Amino acid sequence: MPKLPPLIHSLLDTDLYKFTMLQAILHQFPAAYGQYEFRCRNQPDFPLSQLHKEVEAQLDWLCQLQFTQPELAYLRSLRFIKSDFVDYLELFHLQRRFIRVECDGDALNIHIEGPLVQAMFFEIFVLAIVNELYFRRLDTPQIREEGQRRLDAKIATLLRFEAEESASQRFPLLISDFGTRRRFSREWQQQVVEQLNAALPKIFRGTSNVWLAWKLGITPIGTMAHEFFQAFQALGVRLRDFQNAALEAWVQEYRGDLGIALTDVVCMDAFLADFDLYFAKLFDGLRHDSGDAVEWADKAIAHYRKLRIDPATKMLTFSDGLSVDRALELHRRYSPHIQVSFGIGTHFTNDMGLEPLQIVLKLVSCNGQPVAKLSDSPGKTMCSDQTFLAYLRQVFKVAAPAADSVAQ
């Protein structure tokens, strides 16, 4: 098989929240140390172990990249990115010694271990590389044609909504691309985003991909991910206080910017127990990423009302496995009550008629201690230490769902 050219051409070709989390960690916990593990949650069409050598070669290329001066100038133009952080990035490149790729039978194992200011930045690149290498083997002209047909249908559905329903909605429909990590290819993601941006200027809000936002002159979208909260389970506060500590660290770092908080690190009920009037006023809204979206949104609205905050002044962002039809359904249901927005990932960037890979790369320890996410969706919990997982459930009074599985 001929050697492939580099799949990642720029260190901006990642999600915005990697930069925002990295900045906060660099400023507040520069010595933090983490471990990440890769998992594939579904059955691929061929063993991912076959990609081993290609993944190794792509990581070699990735770790040679550095930020260019135009890229750094773009980052400086973002209000919430601080000048000293850009100065740090000018010297930055990913260190190859912190990432290891191995095979275990048919499985591909990827292990990252090193300072969080390095380890945290690998995730999106690695997932995008594995995805593109995998789908290159399945790619045909017919697959591309089917992907375009499906994209055209999504755009037509959104244009019909805009023509027939948008005027009657209290709040506008806002949709963004969140699909870098599981994209069919870099080229295809760019094609999708360009077409959405051109066809739907009132609906399409932006993209989580910083390189595409820069090149296309659109808004980069993102705040925080689960790993930011998880790290605080091992950053020197009582376990019961880690959510408060993470939210407070975010407030101190961004002081009003990037105000959408992620809620499902220890499930919605446990999050709302910590999301008191102080945080509810400081943050602009909440992001849904697991569990039943309707149940979650109803709880969020009820919580705002209990705190005597008008829900119409806040935003709910949905980002869990959305389709266009599901986004419209949720918008119709909730836009009379609260502002809503939608981050659509795989359904935009890898809806080609093939089964997408369900791959993740999750933080499993920080500073030598296990960390975990207690997802609102059974089967998504990932932790390397069942004793810690049981303790975390006990502290936050979260029952273990019968269908849940712990990734070892």
C-alpha cells in the first residue's frame, strides 16, 4: 500500500474547546499530568489493528507540526484567547514520546500519557486520523455521491423550515458543525461546512473546527469538554467539590466569555445540585451530551425557574448524536421557553451510508489518580478503576444502571 500524505495539515485543525481548556490548564495547573485511553465502542468492518502502521506514520507527521505566524495571529484575534497563551503556542509542538500505539488482537490500542498541556491536545487529531484512515479503505465514488445526496436533503429540510416556520419561532434556529472527531475525511468536512454556510446563513452558526472557522471566516464554537471537569477529580479538592472547582476555575479564566457549561460528567441531577444561583447567573447556559434530551431540558428549565431566573435569558445547547430532524423537533419543543442551539457532528460529517466508527479517547487518570465520567447514557461510562467508580457514585449518590459497562 502506498504511503499516505499527512492527513493533518495544521494544528488549528481541531476543536475550539481544546484551546480553551488548554489555556485554563496552562494558567492554573501547568504541572497536571494525565493518561488517555482509546476505545472503539462498535464493531468495525475490518480490524482496526490493520491501521497500526499508518496511524504511527501519521502521528510522526503530526508531531512535526508547529503553529504558523498567520495561525497565531488568528488566535490572538479571538477575544478570549490571552496573549501569553499564544506566546506559549508559538513554541509548541506535540511530543511523540507521549503517545503509544499497540495492537491487541484485532483491537487498536492508543495510550497517551504526559503533561496535560501536551496530552490533552492529542485527542481530536488522533480520532480524525483513525477515522480517515479507516474510511479511505471503504471510499468509492458512489459513497461520495450518497453523502452529497444526504447533505442536499438536510439542507433542503432546513430551508423548508426557514421558509415555513422560522418567522413563528420565538428564538432563531442555530446549528453548528461539531463533526471533526468522527469525520469521513478532512476534505469532506470542509465541503460540508462550506455548503452549509453558503446555503443557510441565518441558521448555520459556525463550526467547532478552528482551521475551518479561520479559513471560511465563520465563528469558532466551543467551550469545555468532559476531561476538564474530570481532571478536577484529582486536582487537590474534595471529590464532592470537583464540579464547583471546575466551574469556578472556568469563571476566573474567562470572566463572562464561553459561558456554556457541560452537565453530564456525573449526571444531570448531580450537576444541578452544584449549579446554584451563583453559577446559574454567571453561565449563559448548559450543554447536553448524553441521556434523554427531553428529560434533561425539562430539568434545566425547571432548575432555572426554581432559582427565579427567566429561562428565556439562557441557552440550552444540544450535542448528543443529533440529526437535523431531531434538532428541529427539539427546537419546536423548547424555543417557546428558552434559547436553544445544536451542535451536529457525525450526521453532518460522516453520513455516507456507511456505519460510523464509535471511537473515543478519554482521560482515565490525572496526577496518578483515576478519574471518571458517570454518563447519563448507559454504556458510555469509561474508567480504569472500578473501586474509584463505585466511590464516585457513592459520593454523588448516583446509582449504577444495570445496562452500564465499565471500559477496562
